[in-house]
Amino acid sequence: MNRVCSIFSQMLQLFSRLEFESAVRQHKAERHARGFTCWGQFVAMLFCQLGHAQSLREICGGLAASEGKLKHLGLPAAPARSTLGYANEHRPWQLYQTVFQQLLEKCQQVVASAPGKKRRKFRFKNRLLSLDASVIALCVSAFDWAQFRRTKGAVKLHLLLDHDGHLPSFAVVTEGKLHEVQVARQLHFAPGTILAIDRGYTDYEWFARLSEEKVYFVTRLKDNADYAVVEEREIPQRKGVRRDQVIFFYKLARTGVDCFFRRVEYYDEKTDARLVFLTNHLSLAAATVAAVYKERWAIGVSRQGHINQSVKVRPRLKDSSLVAGEAPWSESKTVRPSDNMLRKEHAQLTRLQRTVNAEVASLHANPVAETLDNVRKQQELTETSPMRRLSPAGYQRRHGEKEDVLTGEALGVRRRKLAEEVPAITVSGKCRHRHQGDGSGRSTVDGRAAKHARKEGPGPVSTPRVKERQR
């Protein structure tokens, strides 16, 4: 007999239950728990992340749909929405930080024992890290604490990626207004580490401190940098390298800091762009400096996990009406319409176009009726006086004839026509429901007219008396 294990169950096997329970006891996460364990909360929230659930109703409903399989995952039954919301609000978050550290250690051990570990892209043995920050837009109405702009909310994710296996070494979520350098100054790196950063981390004092700690960095040089060239190095016989210089910054020289850097100018043939790099590693090859910065792009386009793109920041699920963000489908791939929705929309447009084509074809099929109708309208316009055409309301006041301004038809004539047509449409009898009609499709006004016609007959209706204007 073949035993089948679901993908979700296989992912949960990566987390040791013994280590998880020890972390629960360490943080006293189940001190006041009554039935709903932290493992059940972890399974529910992991299901929320993988299933892209946006509310407590979706989480609990999705788990309840496969209730027979929950016992194999360690859950006796699907949790209630109020139970899960209370646990998310009161359980300590430090528990899941410990769980993350346990999983990260396992992943690092797997990467270290991988068969392709001996194959390195660079010759140097230094540890290569990439530091970057990404702004994640949030809905202001749901996240009033994440004020970023006047009408926008956002948080900023600061991520330190280890290129040895593309595993995150450090991650912190701050307010969207917090600058990247303020977080970078609080980090400490081992000596010999090479750090790849972008121009957002430009801080000359921080660069000097990294040089004192023997931590190397590679970044882009700003166009308005104030520096002076100390040495012009020989350009290697490599494609792309245009200039290799040793420089110093006037800002550091004024404060008495003696620190030198390298300025490497590189030309990229694919993008036809000139790139200027800055590093404090004076013995690294110029082409290697450009390759290290190119490797930094893996923090956003890594095939091993798409670190920044796969992050889903959701509200603290306490209310089923909360939504993570509001964005049009053209800006967010997760809300892009499916093929089924596009097919339905195309079918509706096709039916509408067919209806319009049928009406146009009916007009062309009977051109005589269309011509007669146009002739009748032209005759009405010619018979009407210019004063009556220009001011229908003024004509009514002068001549005492009440008519409809839109149709040019006297109201008395319309009422007579209605009274004459009443016997033909009131065969069903008396109107039973005064406000809803008698079920024959007529409105309340038609029912009243039919009742009046049965009593007095289809005689002419008197024209309303119009008060004459006093001269």
C-alpha cells in the first residue's frame, strides 16, 4: 500500500516538534492556554502564508475543509476565528523568532554539506553579504501606525543576505520613514567580510569605521562626491574596466581621518552604461569589484527563493474584515485578473456587439420605415412656429396649452390615448396589490387607470384648467 504525504505535511516535517515544544516552554507561550496550542497557531498561520489567505474566515474555512487530514498535522480540529484572533493578539512573538533561528541553522548545515559547495564563483575566501532595504506598501486604513506619506502607509524591510546558499542572515521590519543607514550602523560584521550595498548606504564616517574593523564593502559612487585622486593604477587587459584610481574624501580629511578608497570605472556593454564603483579593498581586482556588485542583485532576483518578492506582510489577523493592501491589479501581480475572468469579460463584450449588430441590421433591412419616421419628424418641425420651437414653455404660458416640453405632445392627448388603451390591457380584473401591481407586469399607475376606466368608461378626459394671465 502506497502512503501519500501532502506537500504541506512535508514542509511541517522541517520543524522538529521537540525543539518547538522546548521553545514554547522557554518563552512560556502557553501559560494561559486552554486547548488551543502554539503548534496549532503555527500551522494555521503557515497555512495563511502559503495559501495567501487574507482573513480569519479564509484560514479557518480552509482548514475546516480538510478536517480529516488535520490530525496528521497535529491539530484535533480547525480553530474558531475568535480563538485564532485571540492567540495572534496575546501569544509572544519571540517564540517564532526562536523557531526561525532553529530553521536557519538547519538550512545552513544543509548548504555547508551540499555537493557543489567546493565550486566557488570567486577566488577569494571572504564571506560575501548583501544588505538592502525594500519599502512594502500598506493600506493606511488598516495600518494606521505605518504612516509613510500623507495618504500612504508603508514599512521597510532591511535584509542581510548571505550569498553562501542565498540564506537571510538578518532581517528587521521598521517604519517606512527610517533611513537605511541608521539600521546599518547598528550591525556588526566579522573581520574579512565583503559587504555589497547600494548608494542609499552612503555614509563616509560609517565607511571609515568599517575600514577600521577590517570589513570590506563595494558600492556605487555618487555623482556629486567630493574627492581627490591620489594614485592612478594601471588598467588591466579586461573588457569593461576604464579606470582604477585611489582616492580620498575631503569630508574625512577635514576631520583628521586618514582613509583611502578605490574608484573603479566600468563600462557595461549589455546596458551601454558607465558604472562607477567605490570600495575600500585595495588589493581586489578591478573586474572582481564590478562582479561583486553585480552579485548583489541576487538579493532581489535570486532563483533560490526571490527573497524580497515572496514576502507577504499581512495585518495582525484579529478581524476578518482586514485586508493587507489596496492596489490596482496593474501594480500588483497577486491581484491580476485570472484567465477565467478575462474570458467572461470577452464573452459579455461579444454578446453586446452581436446585439448592436442585430439592431443595425434591422434598420438597414427596413429602410422605408426609417425614411417615413424621418419625414414625419421633419414635418412636425416645419409645422411648428419658430417661437414655439425656441421657447416651448413660453408658448404654453401665452396660449394656455399644456404640453410636454421633451416630446412636444399635449398632455391631454396623451391621457386620452392612455384611457383608450386601458380596456385592452385590463382583462385580468381588479388590482390585488396596490403597490406591486396585479402580477401582469403593469405598474401601479396602469392599475389606477384601469380601475377608473371600468367605472366611467373610455370617455375623453377633461383638460386641466389653466389660470389665464391677467393683463
